[in-house]
Amino acid sequence: MVIVQLNPSSLSLSLSQLDLSFLTSVIHVLGFAPPTPKSQHGFIYRGRRGKGFRKGLMTPPPPNQNQNPLGEPSPSPSPSSATAPALVLSNSGKRIDQAGKKKYVKQVTGRHNDTELHLAAQRGDLATVKQILGGIDLQMVGTLSGTDFDSEVAEIQASVVNEVNELGETVLFTAADRGHLDVVKELLKYANKESISKKNRSGFDPLHIAATQGHHGTIVQVLLDHEPELSKTTGPSNATPLISAATRGHTAVVRELLSKDCSLLDISRSNGKNALHLAARQGHADIVKALLDKDPQLARRTDKKGQTALHMAVKGVSCEVVKLLLEADAAIVMLPDKFGNTALHVATRKKRAEIVNELLCLRDTNVNALTRDHKTAIDIAEELPLSEESSAIKDCLYRAGAVRANELNQPRDELRNTVTQIKNDVHTQLEQTMRTNKNVHGIAKKLRKLHREGINNATNSVTVVAVLFATVAFAAIFTVPGGDNDNGMAVVASSISFQIFFIFNAIALFTSLAVVVVQITLVRGETKAERRVVEVINKLMWLASVCTSVAFMASSYIVVGRKHEWAAILVTVVGGVIMAGVLGTMTYYVVKSKRSRSIRRRVARSGSTSWQHSEFSNSENDRIYAL
């Protein structure tokens, strides 16, 4: 490893170890030295964040009288060294030239543009890893000071550890892939969360690659202890470290991951297959047992094709895995996939004679189950090429009572036809019900439209009548019966009849005006609110009508005088009977309507009415008239 130190007052080259072959790869640019072709080694700089990097070429320095053979700094540097340019190579394409700061340089080599730290991690060279990372602290002494020193050094060390090669692999990833535990532990001291969870171009992070390689008890455990959330990261096809370890058959890794987080069992790949599916397919009995011990119901989980772990197990050759799955739940033997294939169909198609015999020993196995293309297991077996396995499977199936699909009992076909007919009838009924509901909703919509039009007509009529009442009442006060005296006062102002006329005429006037004001300010659009307003103004119009009638009766006594008082009495009786009859009848129907609605609401809440009352009868369409 090479350390280059540059400052304004001195230029020195220190070697951490004397290696003449490596010394020839060190290139430095001085102000008077011409560039030479790049050697087989490049250099990368790691300095303070925010400073630039720049690629360049360096030539070996000329002999320096102020430098001893071992590269130790001279106590009296030459003046020319103070003006030497600060230019350092880097494979990251960036530049730092900060005069007077010490520089950290590491070698870049290898076919994947690996750094010296990558190469040390690949070899498992813990001493070199410590030397590279620990040397950064020594190089920064004198360059940084104060409270920023520790944080800046830690930042530089983290950036060095986080450096990736052309494959997107960090140093930690490389160490985890090769299984070097001590190197991983050392790198974790300097790595940040980004470095620990960083994935390579294939989509694997350090924990995932360690689990795939089966580095249990060592790297997997250390990484999980350092960052437990890594267990839920996903790689290609949404595979978790648990799924990858289960597929590769790393039992110890699977147990370690499950001990940290059992919820990993719920995560499946993009095709729906979980860890149990893949372990069963590969025949890893120990892993299948470990997974079922954590969750026996996992045996019933299906992928996007509807296949259980038993479907996957019978494709393999491990009869032990099949037995483990059946011990967990024997009923899964009859679970079909989306194509109607049970485990027996799949095992027959794959020519697994031993597994077929094992499945036929179960009481729940239906040897004549049909697939969606109407085939039994014996139909599939007879389509297989003639071989020892296919002959053995046929013998097992025939002994178990297997028959061809066209030889099955006729009642079964009749039952299927009956079920199909019932299904079609139910579908027809549902369509008819939907059409009926659509028609009912259409009728209800038309009724609501008529209801709104009725309310609008009622409000318009009430407005006209209210204006008419107000006009009559207002004009009546200026045409007082009996005329006025010289002072402009009514002649009969002191009579009781005039006083009654005056009071009730005023009530009729102001009531009518109130109705007009309400109608003017009413905002149309809310049917229910409009109906309530119409109810109120109708009652006000009743009052205005009564007051106008009383005012007219009182004025009749003034007009006819005492001589014809009988005529005024007759008018009073006739008017009173008519008004009392009309108002009494209307009041009766108002009370009756309210009681009827109250009864219907109670019945609807008790749930004893039909669906028509629940939506239609209790709606606002029942009250056509706002009484």
C-alpha cells in the first residue's frame, strides 16, 4: 500500500511496506515531469466530502536529495517541493486538489476494477484490511483538527468501505461472498447502513449472498445481529435470503433466519412460490421439517398456479419430503391446482413410482380424480412412453381401482350436468334480478323528478298567493269602511269591529310578507329541505287565510251597520263553517300521514318488511304533498 503526502512546505513519499515491484507502480506528477503512459495500476483518492476528483497520469518522481531511500520525510524539504502540484489519480473520475492536505491513495487493479481493499477482502487478508482502514486515521493527523477530526475520518473510512467495483460489489459484499468472517467483522466497524444494504448489479446484498453461499453461524449471524432488517430485503424475482437459503439446502442458515423473524415465511417470490415450495422441490427434508415446525399451515399455501408444496415435492425424487408434508396435513393430497391436477396426477406425469405408491396408501386419495381436461391418473399413465417406471405406476393404479375417465359411473356425469344446470339457472335469475333492480331504480328516479317538479310548483303557487294576500291586506287599511274624518282618522276607529278588522288584517299582511321573504331566499336543490320549508310556509298561509277571513267578517259589521246586522252574522257563520271544515280536514290528514310514516319506520327497523319498503316506501317519494 502506498501513501502519498503533499503539503505546501514539503513533498514526501512514505511506504508502509518496502515492496520494490509495487514501488514501480507509484506515479506522481511534478511540475516539470512530462506525462507517461498509464501503468497497469491506477489510484483512487478518498478525501473530505465535497472536494473534487480528477483522473490523470503520473510519472515516477526524479531523485530528491531531501528524501532518504526509505521514503521518510526529510527534516529540511527543498523549496521546489512547496510548489509541486497536488494531482492524484482516481478510478471514480473526480478531482481533489486541496494544497497542504495529506492524501489517502489506494491501488486499483483486477479485471473488475477492484480496489486494493477489494483484493484484500477476497483473499481474507485481515491484516491488510486493518492496515488500509487504520492508516486513514494516521494520514489525516495534521490535516484535520478539532471536533471535525473523528467525524471526517469516519466519513472517509465509510466511503472507502462503500466503494464498488464494476460489478457493483462493495468490499463487505466481497468478504461475505467469500466467507471471510474476520474481515466482515472488521468492515462492519466502518460500514454504514447504506454499505450494509447495498446490492450488486445482480440484486444481492451482503446478507443475501452469504445466505445463498450457506455461511451460517458466522457471517449470516453477524450481519443479522448488526442489521436485523436485512432479513426482509429481496433480490431477483422477489426472493428473500430465506428463500435462497432454502433452495440451496442450507439448513443452518434457514434456522438462523427463522429464529430472527418468523414472518419471513409469509413472503413469496414473484411467481407465488415460498421457501417451502422450493425446498420441497429440491428435496431438502431437513429444511422442509424446519419450516413446517414453524408453521404447519404453510403446507396449504399455493403459488400463482394453485400448486401446494406437495405438488412441488412429487416432482422431485424425495419420498421423505412427501411424507413430511402429508404428516403435517394429509388432506392436501386432494387439493388441485388451477388445472385440476392433484399430487397424484403430477407424480404420475413425472413417473415417480415410489411417490405414487405412497400417495395411494392414503385414505384421502381419490385415485379417479379428474383434471380440468377430463383425465384420471390412469389416463395420464397410459400416455407415458413405455418404461419400467410407467409400468410400475400403472400396476399401482390398477390395484388401487383406477379407471379411465370414460369408464367412470354415469351418475357422476349426470350430477355434473345437474350442477351445471343449477349454476346456469342461478346465473339467469341473478341477471333477471339485476334487470329488475335497474328498472326499479329508473322508476324511482322518475318519481324523484316528478316530486321535485311538484315541490317547485307548490312553492311558486304559494308565492303567488302570499303576494295576493299581502296586496289585499295592504290595500284594505287605506280603504277603511265608513271613511275618514277631517283629521284623516277612521270614523269607526273606536268600534270593536274595526279593531278586530285592523288586528287580523295586519296579521294577514305580515304573515304573507314573511312567506314571500322565505320563498325569495330559499335555495333550490335539496329536495328534503325544500319539502320542510313548504310544510312551514303552508302553515303560515293557513294563518294568513284565517286572519284575512276574520278581518273580512269584522269589516262586514261596519259596512252593513246595525240595521242589517243579520247579514253580517250570516257571513260570519258561513265563513266560519267553511274555514273550520277545511282546516279541520287538512289537520286530520296531516296527523294521519305522520302516524302512518311513524308506523312504517318502526316496522322497517324491526326487519319484518320486504325490500321494497326498505328503499322505496320509506323514501321521500311517499310524501307527494307537503301537508
